[in-house]
Amino acid sequence: MAAEISSPIHWAYRFLRADAAQPVGITRMLLSELRWNQWVLLQWRQFQDSRFYPFKQYELRDILTNADPGTTVIQALHLEEKTQTQTVVSTDDEILAPASYKPAEPWLSRRVLLDNDGNPLAIGAPPLPRAAWSLNSAMRRETARSEAGPPIKSPPANLPRDYLIVRVFYATDRSSKNGGTAYSERRDPSETIHFGTCDVTIPDIHTIGKLESPSWWRFELRWNPKKHIVLRQILEVPEQRFLNLLQTATSSAPARNAFVFIHGSDVSFEDAARRTAQLTHDLQFNGIPILYSWPCAGGLLGYPADEETIKWTHPHFVYFLTQIAYRTGVSTLHIIAHSMGNRALLKALESFPPSGYISPINQIVLTAPDIDSGEFMQIAASIQKPGKRTTLYASSNDKAIKLSKVVHQYPRAGESGPDIVVVGGVDTIDASEVDTSFIGHSYFAEKRTVVSDLFYLLREGKPPSERHSLEEKTLPQGLYWAFRP
């Protein structure tokens, strides 16, 4: 009987061992430091024996999300009522007859390899449909029955186990090429907004804060999903179908939440999609990631053109934001803007929400905003109204912002130091102490400390005073915050 339903075992030798009898709150803290796809082995000692329950980080995190932090993991998962995973003391037996897979009990189809003293050495799991796609399961069911167009293909069940895939929804007013499977740096002359989804791979070896890419000094000439964050597929769909898909996906997300990312200048569509997926993964965001990508000329010579294009994209972004907010069922919407992308966002927020509507926007995050400081302070009061909290990350080491200051001859809102912007209702964060990237302009996504701060901001809505990595600073015009050195 076992031979008929057996599956080969893939052994994982790197995992975190956690005491199942400890409080949920402590376990959550441990999980926040792990990769999304890393193994966690819950161990529950009973008398002289132990029970074992292997999870992937995202499985355990999702199950414990709404549990009382003061209860034990045993109580939260009702482990005293459930069967433990199978255990073996030899690698000779590579066959497992898995139990029926249950999303709430993923350990049932797994086993733990023990040494002669009963200590866990490795976790083994048979090939199963990738759990990374569970967030989009409802969306995939919708595509199979939708009459708005051909279904979007789901990933095969036997995907490699050394990377996961993040699905990003997108809108762009770039001109399309290759039949809508790629987008250029040029404006769409018809001012059409293109909608769709794209799939981005995140390798298991991914380091939080890194956007892994091929490196010539490592002699990497090709993109490899096992090593790099790779844009694998772009699928453009009609606007109504996009809204239907997004509404279905949103309905399956916890709290029906989503975030919108709008990038800065000199960013390709491909890199914008990769960055959105990286943020989704690193922030352990359990909602829907949405990218708005505008056409960037790129480089120093293209900077003046980008300044004109960001004005041109403004009405398109306002339309897109309105559709996302009121036609997709989103209850909680966060918005993250970077560099020049802040100009389109801030202009849109001045007239948002439409008359008679309630804004679903929760967190407004302005990272390295390339906008005149004086202009920002003039509009600061109006742009806060649509959201519950507005946060501005600035840095004195941001070379791109410094160059923009030279070009415009006035301070920028994204710089700190003597010209740091401190205005009522906006939480200004000086990120100078943690800025270590090459030109210092993508520190919000490339430095683990900033990513951790964003985690507590988006996930728990904590004010700066409750985020442990920040310390209070005082100026005559008010308070601001800085990362601890």
C-alpha cells in the first residue's frame, strides 16, 4: 500500500528549532528574522519524548497571525489534539507514504530525521504543490471560470523547490512591445494604461534587502532563478479582467489589504517589478502587491525628460489609484513611493479621495522624495488627509538627491542634515546612519534596518516611538526620528 502512494523525500538540513511551549509573541519575533521560505521545526517535549511539527516560515506565520501573543504555540495551534510528524533515525529509508495534505496541518506529509539521541538532524518533505501560491489560489480559481478572457495559467505543481514566485499586479502607461510581453522606457502615444500580472522569482538564498542580479565579477552571464530575482512572465489583460482578478485575489487576502509601489526615475519596468516582488517578500506582506510603472528615460541626460513625464503620468495615476481604491474591494491600502515617483503620488493625494468617498489608504510612505522642500511643506497638510499616517524617509548620504539639489538650486524633501523637513503630521525618519548602497538612493529597500522598520509600520501600524530601531531628535520646528547608529 505504501508503495502505491509513496513519494521521494527531499531533506533540508538548515532549519530553526523552536520550542512549541513558548508564547506566540516570541515565536513571531523569531519568524520576522527568517526568510519567507525557511524551515522552522516546532519541538514539544513530553516527559522523555518529543513531538515534531515542521513548517515553512510563511505557513507558521500565517497560522499564528491572529493568535493571542500571550498564549503558547501549542494552544494556538491545538497541537495537543493533533498527530505529530513521522520521524526516522536513518537516511536509508527514502520513502514516505504521506498523509492527506491539509493546509492547517502541513507537517502531516513531512518527516524529521533524528540522530541516535533523538535530536533532529534534517527535515524531509515530499514534492507538493508550492505553498507560495496559496495566496493566489482564489485568483486562480477565478481565472478558470472567468468569461472575460482566457484563464491565466497556474504554475505547475512540480516547480523547483529552491525558489518561490511572487505574483505582482501592475498598471503602466509605458508603450508596450512584443505583443504586451514587455514595456519600453517611452510613453504610450495613445496614453493607454496597460494592466496585467507578472511573476517574479525569489531564490531561497535571497538575503533581505538585496535585489540579486547577475554579476560579471562572479562570471554570471545569465539570469538564474536559483540565484537571482528574476521577472519570469508578463501577462497583459483588459482593464475589466484585471479588476476582476484583483478583486478576487483581494478577497482572499487577510484584511483585504494591498500596497501600491510607484518607482522613481531611471527605472525599467523589469526592475520595478523585481523591486515590488522583493519588497513583498522582505516585508512578509500578506496582501496583494501592485506596481504602477511610468516611463523613464533614464540617466542624467534623461532627467529633464523624466520631470516632464511625471507630470504627464499624473492623470493616469489618479485614474489608476481611484480604480484600485474603489473597484477592487480593498479595505486597507498602503502606498510606497520612491524618488521622483513621489511627485505623482503627492499631486494625486491633494485631490483624493473623490467627493463623497471614504479613503481606504492606511500608510503613506515617501522614500527619498525628489521634490522641492518648500513645495512639500506647502502641501503637507493636504496630502496627509487620505491616510492614517504619513512617513518620510530622508538621508544626508543620498547622492541622487544631492545632485537634484544642485540642479534645482533648492533643498529636496528627501535630504536630511540642516535642511531636513520637519512638519506637523509627517513622521520624518533620518536614514543616514543606515545608508550603505552604492549611490545611496535605494536604501529604503536595500538596507535590512529600513526594511525592518517598514515591516512594523505596514504590518502593525506602529508610530516611530514604538519602533525599537529609532531614536527621537529635536529641532526648533519640531520632532523627527533617526535610526540608531
